Amino acid sequence: MNRANAEGGVLGREIEAKIEGFDYSDLKKVANATQKLLNIDKVSAILTTWSEDTEIVVPLATSAGVPLITVAAGARGITARSPILFRVWPSDEGFVRKEVEYALKNGKKRAAMIVGQSAYFLSLSEITTELWSAKTGSKPSVQEVSPTESDFGSVLTKIRAGGYDVLFMRVALEQMGNLLLQAHKHKLNILLIGRQTSDSSSVLDVAKETAEGLIFPAYELASGEFIKIYRTAYNEEPGPAAEYAFDAVNLLLLAISRAGTTDGPKIVEQLYAVRDFAGASGIITFNSNRDRETKPVILKRIEAGKGVDLIE
């Protein structure tokens, strides 16, 4: 937004961003923050981050008629919750399909999942169960854990005793490092499949060498130009979904500019009309469900402490 304001803002006015934080241990803060944004700050639109906060924001913003763009909510069907919710991150069903295909191609027959009890991970669990069952005729074993769980000993013991040969790890990044450490301690010598951004420092700094060989899905990298801009602005590498947040802001500003107003219905109308927007995360077109049309999925593997493209 600083760049946009330096270029004159939008509709001749400076753009003001109101930022409210939250954490997974207390999602009630999301509802309170949303009420503040709507009733006190009187915002023209709201950007959400993940599936968990999006689910809470949607009914409140929709009731107020305030447009929504979610940056990185990957849960299947989340845009069906509101006709004024758009997302720049594709549904992560593509991730799951790629993971399941890889496991089956490598001869895996018995699947288990450790699933965090949140909207996003439960969505991934549902999709995995559907795809695995359709391909094999049997359902994966599902072990649900709290979003803040740090001791996975009991579920890992069950998985090892059950003779499973692949484990899909559907948990928060803050849990992944501990889960990998404990899987190694329990000698769980089976195929481990993580979540997107499993090569982040929050995972690898904890898991260290126990992350070696972990398979995880990813979308293609952000544009080189965006990475340069980010490094210059923040003196660090862009984190997960940074380019999607950049694109969400720019799409919103474009919609307001084309609408000629900050009126919610007019902004929504222009977002519906988005076609072939050249974003930092690639070309963006919203389909009839206000979902971004999917991007190609690749698989990566942790090698020498880094995520590298997997050559299949």
C-alpha cells in the first residue's frame, strides 16, 4: 500500500490499512477484531489470511455488505459461504490429489493421517479420505489432535502398531517440527507427507535432520520481481503466501479504481470481472464460484535442510 500511496493512492485518496492480529488458541479475537473493523473503522473491504479466520469473518462481513478477499484460505468450498468472498489462493484439493497420486505410485497401500482440529486441516482430511478411498477402496486411519497439541506420542504409537506405510501430516507449521522429531523417536520408518511450506524455518529449525526426506506439495514460486521488491522493503525473504497477499491488495485497489467508488456492491462487481490479472503469484482469473482458477502443483522433498523440487 505504501507504493500505491506514493503513486497517488486510489480515487485521489490515500489508502489506510487497519491491521488486527489473532492466534489459533483464541479465535474469538477474530470476531472482536472484525466487529471493530466494520463498526468503528468503517472499512471498505477486509482481507483475511487462513481458512480459520476466514470462516469467522465471513458471516459478519457479509451481513454488513463488506467485500472479502482471502489471501491463503485453502479449504475446499470456502467461497460458497458468501457471494462477496473471493480468494487468490487456489483450493488445496490440487495439493491432496498430487500427494495421493505420489503415495500410490510408490506402492503405498495403507494410509494414516494426523489432523489438526481446524477448518483447514479437517477439509484436507475430508478430501484425502475421499480420494484415497476412491483409489484403493479403503479409508485412511484419521487421528485428530488439538491445534495446540505438542505431544504426539500416543497417536504415533497407534500408527506404528497399525502397520501403515504412509502418513499424511495435516497440522500447523508450529506443530510440524515437533511431530517430525517424535516420528523419528518412535522409529516411524514410513513415507511422511507434510503440508505446503513444510520447508519453512519454523519447521526446519525444530525438526533439523529428522525432516530429511519429507515430501510436501507446493505451487510455483513467486515472480523474481516480487522477491526483489520484498527483499528491498523488508531485508528478508518473503514468507508463505506473501505474494498472494500482495496480489490481494492490488486486486482490491484495481477493483476500487475501476468501480470509481468504495461502495461494496460496485467493488464486488469489479472483482467478478477480473480476468488474466498478472499478479506476483501468477495469472489470476476468478471463476463463477469466486475461486482462483487452479495453479499447477509440484512436489518437493527436504534434502540437506532445504526443500528441493522432486523429480518424479
